[in-house]
Amino acid sequence: MSELFKVSSNPHIRSKATTNGLMFAVIAALMPAAGFGIYNFGPRALAVILVTIVSTVLTEALFGLCKYKKDFLNNMTITDLSAVVTGLLLALNLPVGIPLWIAAVGGVFAILVVKMLFGGLGQNFMNPALGARCFLLISFPAAMIDFTCDAYTGATPLAALKAGEPVNVLDMVIGRTAGTIGETSVIALLFGACVLLLLGVIDLRIPGSYIAAFTLFVILFGGHGADPAYLSAQLSGGGLMLGAFFMATDYVTRPITVKGQYVFGIFLGLMTGIFRIFGPGAEGVSYAIILGNLLVPLIEKITKPAAFGYRKGGKYRGSTYGNKKREKA
């Protein structure tokens, strides 16, 4: 009789989706933003993208070689394309004029420190690309906030907006502005987001609650009320769309509970608003998502659904016989 049963650990519900397939979908969805970044900033943007991708892939390969040695080929993790996604996301969060060696340092930090030292894919406690970006902002602040290039000079639209200067919202939507390589074109980012939504890779719980909470915060505390021009500039500027659709939705570092995802998105919106409106800088998406990643275990704990057969408070929701047995125990 025992041969008729197969005992295995959870999860018991399988999906046809694979890590390779999901990562390939994300790469494809990021191509419009990456392509526009190269068109907007020139070949230097392509060089930054290639350097970060090569540094992330090589770092993961070398780490695996050192860890598994002769059994490296059987445990090779670079084929799941997650390192490529990390390198691409990191590049899209960097200014085009950043020294290439700093971009490479960021790639090494993202994979080695944030990802592999914590167990590899699925074990990292924060988004590797954003962790590397924050590390570079702290270590090389001058290089990370220098958006001067051949195409654009002067402050970014968000910096101009914070200083009370007028900005061209249409240019921000199209992408004809200074900024990081992948954050400038809202159209390209939304096109990629639609691809992920249609493929079912992400849903609107986190991005929708994130953008809605941020919009409400700006209306209440931005000093301009519901001014459409100001709101449009805040929504179109910086890394809000890139962060909301491509980094806050990371499977590993987002909550797994449905309620938790809404709480997570609202928290990100509020923190981004606080950083942008009251902080000394003009941006705040990266730090908001990193803080949210750190709070994910707590968010999951307080939003964990009750187990089947139990009510809130731990009372058994079953037969009278079952309740009496619990009382006696």
C-alpha cells in the first residue's frame, strides 16, 4: 500500500513557468527602455549596459566555479538569465557618463554581496540591482548624480521641479531629458510594462497601489494640490515607472500575500513621496524600494491569511466535538 503514495515537500502545485522564461520576458520588456536609452544618449549607453551585464554574469560564474569546482557545470546558475536581468536593470539605473569601472564594481556588488553571499537566486533580501545602485550612490555620489552628457546639460527634470523651475512634461513622457539610461522615456517603460502584464509575469497590485499612494501623497503634501502639470511631472520624472513595474514587482523581494502586496505598494508610494517632497534630493525610488524589501518579512507576517479551519484569534472553526477536544487539550 505504501508504494501507492509519494511523499514530497511543498509546494505541490506546479506551474509551467520557468525561471528562464520569466527572466527572458523581463529582458524583452526592458528592451524598449534600453533601446531608447541608447538612441537618446548614444553608444556610451550601450557600453555601460554591456559592462554591467558582463560583470554580473562573470561574477556569478566565478562564484559558482569557486563554490562547486569540478561540479561547476552541473550547478551552473548563469543559464537562468537572472544575472543578465540584474546587469540590465543596474545599467538602466546609472547615468550615461559614469566611469565604466564604477559600473563594473556595481555589477560585482549586486551579484556577489547582495545575491550569492545570501544563497543565490531566491534568497537575496533586497533587489540586487537597487542594492548596487544605493551602494554606488553612497560610495561614488559625484559620479552617480552627474547627468551631464553630450545630449543634455543642466539639472534633471525632477531637480528643476524641486527648485521651482518649469519643466516640459511632454519631453519627460517621450524621454528627451537628462536622467539615467533607462528612466527617461515613460512611453518605452509603459510599453514594456504592458508586455509583462499581458504575459501574466506581473499584475497591477504593487505598481497600482504604489502609483496611487504616491499620487495621493503629492496632492496632499506637494504644495501644488491636484495641479495636473505638477502631478504629471512627478509621475513622469525619475525612476518611478521603472521602479514600480520592473523592480518593486521582483518575485523574490516582494510579499507573497495578496494583502501584503497592497501594503507594500502603499508603503513604497508614501516613502517615495517623503523622499521627494521633504528630502534633500529630488529622487527617492531606490531607497523606498530597498526599505520596503527589508520590511517584507514583517508585512507578510501581519498579512498572513488565517489557516483553513481557524478564525482570527486562533479559534477552531469546526465541529463542536473539535472545539471540545481543543478545550480539553
